[in-house]
Amino acid sequence: MNYHLFLDESGDHGLSNIDENFPIFVLSGILISEDSYLEIKTEIKTIKETFWGNKKVLFHSRDIRKCEKEFVILFNEKIKKDFYKRINTLITSSNYEIISSAINKTKYIKRYGRLSDDVYEIALSFIIERAVFSLDAKSGVSKKLNLIIEKRGKKEDKKLFDYFQKLCARGTGYVSPDRLKAYQIDINFSRKSDDISGLQIADLIAYPIARHILDPDRANPAFDTFVNKFYSKKGKLFGLKIFP
């Protein structure tokens, strides 16, 4: 059984300048089996054809919120209501797990300084670790995990790829190298223009997760839509790691 882990981010992973209104970096992952992913791809294709016909459209959280680019059609209240109903149904009814990691950059700098490890890499370690925990508990004799990450740039992608290789070789604090190797984990980088459905779903959930972390008491209908999708174990939430 093949599984995919689609990853997208919200916020800046850099530590040079901290936005006081958004001092966190969130990396969000969608862990999904190959069969379930085919179902999501089919439904996303159907939604896009319903609202845009044959026009190529990429689901992007900011464009949807701001009703920009192809999403100017959402200024029409009826279309907006119908669109959000279809998206919410897709997110709530599809079979996947959310595994997300957030780094509070202000606290991180105070504890470790600005020149310490890359926060993107730290977040990725937490997510891979929990993905292994989740896969360990799933039935099936053999499983393979594919990581799909949106391209950021040659330098950044090369740095992350090298870190991933080191992670697989040394393991994490809770997962041994042999455990990681058992899942034959590989990593792939894709462009936004590649129209990867899994990356678009990961994008849609990343910002609401960030808003929830920044202000958990504030109304957040989008987050409420998928809160039950977080990876949990024995009733405890394991799919949202906030560090430090």
C-alpha cells in the first residue's frame, strides 16, 4: 500500500525578520493512501469543471480568501455558497489524516538563537516522525511513503533534500533509521503549476491552522471543518506539534 504525504507551508521560515502579527511558521501535511488520493483527485477535478469548465485553476488559500484571480467569481454570493459547500464536503468526507507542525519563531529565537537549525527542517522532522507513528498503526504487510513538497528554489530544495537524506540515515529522537527505511521514504519537489491536488489540499488547511495557533479563541470556521482530521492516538491529538 502506497501512502502520500503532501506538504505545504504558511508563514515565512526565515528568522531574520519576525512579523509580530504572524510570528510562526506552519508546515502542514496530508497523509493519504493511494486509493483515497485517487478519489480526492477525481472530486477536485469535478469541482473545477463545475465552476470553471476546462480552464486550469489552482486552489490557493489566499486567492480564495481574497476572491482574486480565477476566484473573482466568488463575489457572487450564490456561487460562493455553492463552492464552499463543495470544498467543505470534500475536506470533511475524504479519507486522510492531517499532520502539522508549527514553530513559534519568537520563542525559538529566545531559546536557540537566530543561527540555529532551519525551522522548516525541524518542522519536517516532526511531521515525518508522526507519519511513521500513524503508518505503524495501519493494517497492511508493507507500506511505502512518498513525500511531495512544493518547490521553493534550487538552493532551498537542495538544502532540504540533503537534510532529508541525513534524517533517513540517522533517524529522529523517537524513530530509528531502520524504521524509516522500512517505509522506503522518498521525497519529490513539484511546482505549483503542476496542479497537484494533494498540495492544494495541504495549502487550504495550512492558513487556518496558523490562525488557530495564533488565536485559538477566535472564530475559525475553516479550522473547525477539518479539526477531526488530525492524526490522533488513544484520544490524544498527535497531528499538531507546536514547538518550542
